[in-house]
Amino acid sequence: MTTTAERTRVAIVGGGPAGLLLSILLTRDGVDHVVLESRSHDEIEHTHRAGILEAGSVKVLTDAGLDRVLREGDRHDGIDLRFGGETHRIDLAGLAGRSVWLYPQTEVFKDLAGHARGTGADVRWEAQVTEILDAGTTLPGVRYRTADGATHELRADLLVGADGSRSVCRHTLPEDVRRSFSHEYPYAWFGVIVEAPRSASELVYTASEHGFALVSQRTETHQRLYFQCDPVEDPAAWTDEQIWAELQRRVAGPDGFRLTEGPVREKTVLRFRSAVVEPVRHGRMLLAGDAAHTVPPTGAKGLNLALADVVVLHDVLSGWFARGTTAGADDVLDEYGRRASRRVWRAQHFSAWMSRMLHSHPGESGFEARCRIAELRALAESEAGRRFIAEGYTGWGEILARPAGATRRRPPQRG
Ligand code: PHB
């Protein structure tokens, strides 16, 4: 039974990084909004996600007043590509003029959620959206259920679907306009958190004849490691000894590189998928972050893309609010998809390309496997190749810039 019917200007479905960043930007502008998140704050805070922030993402966070990343994150000026048992460093800072920051998504979430709480933003946890109402109209809404079992209705000038890869909002895109592009991968990542000191000071992306492995870091005492596995692998079936043996044989080489071992504290299998849905707007409903696109974790682009989407979305919304939110002004909302999609497709390509080069493909011929390694070598041994990787890994700084000729519009009035 519906117990309340409320009205706000922007209803944001999803309280992950995309939804919370948009909330912070709208609070700063004085735009009334509500964030609805189906999970609890604790559940999100304890879900491990990738850990690399592009320089542009760090700027977005610090511009929003969140600078803990600068004190507690680790700046990485390079990454290692390892193949043929040898390490080839990609000097990100030297080649692209930008670094990346190792700062896990859970920390980004804590910062965003803490800031939203501190400014009194209306974020409702454990609020499960069950139905999208009138998405194609000028007064869309949602029906949602709270933890006490009550059902509520919220109406808004605008609905933002930042509700992740299993988005409810995405399904309101009419079938006759919706275009879905996706790619499935025949492999996944086995991810572990281990209690051990660091084995390397920067990330090591390794291609070996036994498959891919990634050495990442977390703290002085805990590290994050991954190795390529079958998508249906059962993590519970693996002992610590088996996990270490698999990781060691993938990173092994004539240089004697070895990982420092310790107890495995957590293990999970991460599925791989590339997907994009277009268009990202239907009437007054707009999609952002994983609701609109998914990338495999190889390039660490997922969180960065979500934050970049929100920066563009917020800019477009500012113009829309400034012009007045009449139905006739809604065409400017299409600018969001046009501007965001360039970065989305660059990141899709980069993630799929890095994935293809670094992973062993079930059933690939010896010829194909050697060509993959030859491609890695060609890139690593050419300055142009290294620079191409560095520009992609650090996030194509220029793409966030507004299109040529665009001028900054008046900030929106409190509504
Ligand atoms: C991580 O540290 O979890 C991580 C880093 C880089 C990736 C993926 C995951 O590409």
C-alpha cells in the first residue's frame, strides 16, 4: 500500500559513487533531490571493488571537497607489464604527464557518503525501487519499498538511473529505441585479499603461458591479487597453497620475481563483461555509470567512467535548470549522451583490448598466443606504444573538457 507521495526536483536511483557524486553537486547548487539506494550503507562499504583512480577522477573528488585521497591514497607514476618472464615499466607520468591513484572504491564511497551525510543530503538507504512510473513524461517517478515494508511514491522533474549493472531504470528504455552492445568473455578473475607485505611498489599486469595475473596493493599488511580463471570456478574449492602456487607460476621468470606469501583472507570470482546501452535518455530519465555501461576490470575504468558521466550530466543539467525545465527545453538533455559516449567507447575499447592482449584464450592456437605476446612486446618496446597505453590508462585528460565553443551557463536557481 502506498503510504506517502512526495515530490522533489531530481530523484536519483542508486547511492553508489555515481549517485552520491551527483547528490553532492546538486546540494552545492541548491537543487532539491532524493537518493534511493536498495542496499545498506554497510553492505556497500564492505564490497571490494577495483582501486585505481585516474588523475581526472582525483580532481573531480578534490574539487568536490574530498581530499582524503591525496593524504591516504598512493600515487602511482607507472605500471608494470610483465610477459615472457620480464617486466616492462610504463612510465605513466613521463609519457602522459599524469599519474593514477591507488584508492579503493570503498574509500571513495566512504568519502562521498560521509560528505553527503555532513551536508544533510537526503540519502535513503535500504530503499528498494520496485517500479519506474511514467519514465517518458515530464513528471516521472518511482515506487519504492523501505526496510519496514512500507511502499512509497516519489515524483520528480528528472529521474537519474545510477542503479548499477542490474539497473531497474534501464528497462524503461523503450524496446524500439534501445540498442544494446555487449561482449562476453570466456574467462574471469579469481580475486584475493592476502595478509602479506607488498611484493611490488606498482601494479604488475602479467601475461604468462598459464594465464593472466595482476599484483595490486592495499595497505602495509594486506594486498589485492588476481589471476585469470574459469567463470564457473568455485573459490571455496581452493586452498591457500593452491592459490599461491597458481599466482607464483604466473609471475615467475628468469629474473626470479616472487610474491611474498601470507594467509588468504578473502576470495571471490569476478565475472567479465563489456556492455553499453544507448540512448542514455528516455524523456526525463537519464542513465549514468554502470546502469549505462559495464567494463571488464582490466583497465580499472568502471568507477572512473561513472564519475566522468556524472560530471558531464551535472554540467548538462545545470544548463537545463538554467533555461527552465519546460518540456520544450528537454532536447538539451541529449547533449549528455552525445558528450559522455566518446569517453565510454574509448574506455570500452581500452578495457576490451587490454583484456584480449593479456589473457590466455581457451582454445587459442599457439600462433594466436604468440601474436598476443608479440603485440605486447611491440607496444612495450616502442615509445609511441607505451604512450598510447599511458594515455588510456590515465584517462585521456582532454575528454572531460567541454566541447569547443561551449560557454559556462548560469548556475541553477534553488527550486
Ligand atoms: C585493484 O586494485 O583492485 C585493481 C587494480 C587495477 C585493476 C583492477 C583492479 O585493473
